[in-house]
Amino acid sequence: MKRVLLIIAGGIAAFKALELIRLLRKSGHGVTCVLTDHGGQFVTPLSLQALSENKVYRELFSLTDESEMGHIQLSRSADLVVVAPATANILAKMAAGLADDLASTVLLATDKPVLVAPAMNVRMWLHPATQANMKSLAARGVQVIGPDEGAMACNEFGPGRMSEPPAILTAIEALLAPPARPLDGRHVIVTSGPTHEPIDPVRYIANRSSGRQGHAIAAALAALGARVTLISGPVSVPDPSGVSVHRVESAREMLDACQAALPADAAVFAAAVADWRVANASDGKIKKQPGAAAPALALIPNPDILATIAAAGPNRPRLVVGFAAETDDLLANAQGKLVRKNADFIVANDVSPETGIMGGAENAVHLISAAGVETWPRLAKEAVAARLAARIAEALT
Ligand SMILES: Cc1cc2nc3c(=O)[nH]c(=O)nc-3n(C[C@H](O)[C@H](O)[C@H](O)COP(=O)(O)O)c2cc1C
């Protein structure tokens, strides 16, 4: 059973809160009511208590309430906080962060999603103060339903009527629904971080990849329900939770781990794999000899992990996503890579030092597919990951 904490403020639409409680109970949800002082002028605690089959809370400083359930606990005990009706006054208090009665204190203390159903005279609703308050509440993630337009109790006409209880119930149930998990039952391989290519047992060639983007992608895919195998080069970012992590060092180890993790529904190759490794890597530490020339390092190509896994065959994942980190001719190079490597998507980013992308917190990418090029705005790497995970889910369903 989901629990709703319903705050009823002092508006004429408070009578509709009674119908809302009845609908919520009928749909199997638990309801606890908080009534403002002025709300108590419109509906009685007795009606709320009878319909919700629960104690009604009114006083911030009620000793009994504090011993039974303090205001902090009250603000956290529900799955969702709903304000219906939400008066101009309570919306202004929420926007300003005031906490001068039980309702506003609960709203400031809650860690749960909040839905408001504004209800007021049309002038009050259209007043720049109310509109500015609504804007700042929306920016903070407060959900809003209504108000509707129509005839009002005050004989005026316009926006300001509280939404009808069935519509509020629908909005509540959308917010209470468990998050969509479109990748449930899917297996996705993600590579992340740099590779280290040994010169000798203590020295290696590496690159500046931090693993932040690849790890964020693994976390975003797991959040959509995927079983994620994250194959990571040496990084210092923490392991994402709910993901199976395999640590590797070199490109060859990364390829082996990818092949061992198949079959998969999708594979995302976000790791910055070294293109070359040292051909003549030494088994022992190369000694500096007085007067001797510096050792010459001969490089040979590493296996191409993206092209190997994306090549047609029975084990090819249905969707293969490659990354193109370029400093020049980004789009042309990325489009070439899409075709040459047989990938389905290429995520292209400009890693010139002035972009601050390599190792940074943000990324600005283009998503390239057979359908064309999509340019995404510069976003936090987590936000890029969430968008990409959603696109992968779309492509697999
Ligand atoms: C008859 C009557 C009806 C009212 N209806 C509303 C209303 O629909 N919306 C609103 O924002 N304020 C309305 N008010 C004004 C609020 O009751 C007043 O702003 C009050 O301070 C709100 O307190 P609260 O937000 O703590 O409940 C009404 C006042 C009266 C006397």
C-alpha cells in the first residue's frame, strides 16, 4: 500500500479534498491528513478522520503528536506529499521556505516528492507573485496539477479552479508508480576508463580517460533494469551499485573480458582503449645504463574491441554503441567510424583540451546513427548517460 500525506489548506476547494480522500482509499492507498488552521474553517477534522480512517494532524506543538509521530517523521512517513487545495498563501510559503505551522514545516522537512493542486481566485493565480512562486517551485521539482479554467465560487471566471479529484488521483498514481524498467531481463556490456599498456613491469602507456562517462552509463542502464557487466580499465571513480564490475588493465585483457561476457543484448564501448601497445615490452624493469641511449619503444596495433564485437556473427549484440573521441573533424571521423566498425550508434565527443571533457564532469556529444546526427547540449555526464540509456532501451524494444 502506498501512503499519501494530504495537506489541506484554507481554500473554498477544501470540500473537494474529501472526495479525493474517498477516491484514494477506494484505490487502496493510505491517507494521512494535515489540516492548516485556515483549512479547518472549511472542512472539519472529523470528516477527514472518518474518510481517511486515520488521525488528522493540525498542531506543530502538540505534545501527543510529537511523542506519537514528530513533524519530521510525519514528513517522511509517506511516499508522496500532496497539497490540495494549495492556496496562494501556502504556495508562497513553500517558495520562500517558511515553516511557521505544521503544514509548511512538513513541506520544508520532507524528502519525498510533492504534488500541489493550486486553487484560488483568478486574480490571485495570475498575480506575478504567485506566478513567480510557481516558477521557483517547479524549478525545485515540485509537481503541479491544474489549476483548471472555469467558473469560480467567487463568481469570476478564469484559471484558478482546483483540478477535479479524479484528475488529481491520476496524477498521484503516476507519481506513485514504480519507475519504468524497460531494460528488465536485458544484458548490457559497458567498457569504461583507459587501458594501461605495459612498457615493463613498472611502467605503462595510458591516456587521460577517467571512466566517469562509462561508469555513469553503466549506472543509468542498471537504473532502467538492465543486468550490466562493466569492464573497466584502471580508474579511481567508485564502482556503480547494482553492476557487475570486471577490472582489466590492457586492451587485450579488455577484449578477452568482453568476449567472455557475451552474449549480450547491447554493448557500449565507452573505454578509451589504447590504439597501440609496446611491441617489445620487457619482462624485467628496464635499467637506466650510464651512457647508454634511451630505449626505443616500438608500437604495434592493439586489437580493435569495437570492430571485433560489432562484426557480424551469431554472438553480435543486437545494438553496438561505440565512442569517438576526436580533436579534429569530429563528425566526419565519427560517421566514418560508424560504417567502418559496423556500429549502430557512435557517441562522438570533442576531447580537445580546451573543452575540459576528458576527465571533467560534463560532456557535449553528438549521437550518430544511420538515421543521421543528433547534437545534444552540454550536460553532466550522468545526464548524457541517462539520455543514452533511454535511447538504448528504445532501440531494444
Ligand atoms: C471564504 C474564503 C475562501 C477562500 N478561498 C481561497 C482559495 O480558494 N484560495 C486561496 O488561495 N485562498 C483562499 N482564501 C484565503 C485563505 O484562506 C487565506 O489566504 C489563508 O491565509 C490561507 O491559509 P493556509 O494557506 O495556511 O491554509 C479564502 C478565504 C476565505 C475567507
